[in-house]
Amino acid sequence: MNLETLRDFCLELPGVTEELPFGPDTLVFKVMGKVFLLTPIESGRPQFNAKCDPEKAEELREKYPDVVPGYHMNKKHWNTVYITGSISSELLYSWIKDSYDLVAASLPKKDKVALQEL
């Protein structure tokens, strides 16, 4: 996985937009206006921040050295995942989808309805 494949995957999900609200260095993906993934555009270490169920976040951090508490995020709910090749792309994509699903589930009812209609 690289920045392009990460971007392509995120943009294929319904209701997703990409933005640069924190400046030109951080790409932010939102579902119906709510952040579910952030990634630096240029970084020495390819990585992304994804939302995660708190219990699962702890489990992933214990199991995978390349998963750490979310950088500049609520450490209970967000993980930073370094893309080094030690974790399969399929697993990384599943964590991104989990983040998307968590955020989509927390949307207001009108946004959930609009998302389902896409």
C-alpha cells in the first residue's frame, strides 16, 4: 500500500471527500463531513491515522509494533499505523473500512439516510 492506493481505496467508499483542512501536508478523508482517516502527504514513514474501537485499538497496539496511539489524536479512539510491509494490505484496508464504518455509524440520522441513498 502507498499513498495513491490508500487514496483510491478511501475515495471509492460512499460519501467520502478528501480535504486539506490542516494545511498542504496532511490529507484528510471524511465521510459526510466527519473525519475517518488522516495521512501525511510527504513523510519519511508512510502512515495513516484511523479511528478504532477503544478495545480493538489496544489489541492492535499490543499485537503489531507498527500500530501506535494516534499521533495528535485522541489516543483512546485513534491509532497511527505505519505502512512498512509488516502488515498485509488486506488487513490495512480492513482497518480503514472499520474506521469509515465507525464514523458513518455515528452520523446524524439525516446524514445516514443521505449516505444510504448514494
